[in-house]
Amino acid sequence: MEIIGLIIAGLIIGLLGKFVAPGARDNTPLWLTLLCGIGGVLIGYYVSGALGVAATPGIDWMRWIISIILAAVLVVAASTLTGRNSRAIR
């Protein structure tokens, strides 16, 4: 059940990343931002475990914060690497 929550959080982060830079400013495909969001949340969840963030009953706030930050970083990186429209204004 926990993995489903992580995937949903990744989808939300990916969509938020897409809506932050809409239209001509962002040429990143939707599937890539969603994939980066999901991947970032999953990787962040396991990285936080490796850093010693202990699982607690209830909501693990530190794990979620680390996961969301890493997902946001991956979405921004994908947007940068796939070529934001960098042509000079003429």
C-alpha cells in the first residue's frame, strides 16, 4: 500500500512541475515529467532510509520531504536537459 502512495505522490509532483513552466517555456514531454516525479519520490524514499530516517507509525514526514525534494530536482533537471527554449529574443 505504501508504494501506491509513493507513485501517486510522484505523479502529483510531476504534474506540478509541468504546470509551473507551461507552454512555450517548457518543451519536456508530459510522460517524462511524470516519470521523473515517480522516480524521484521512489529514489528519495530509499535514500532517506539509507540516511537513517527511521520508519515510524503514522506519517514519516522526513521521508516524504526528502522524497518530494528529490522528485522536484529530477523534474527540473529533465526540463533543463530536454531543452527549454533557449533561443534569444529577437
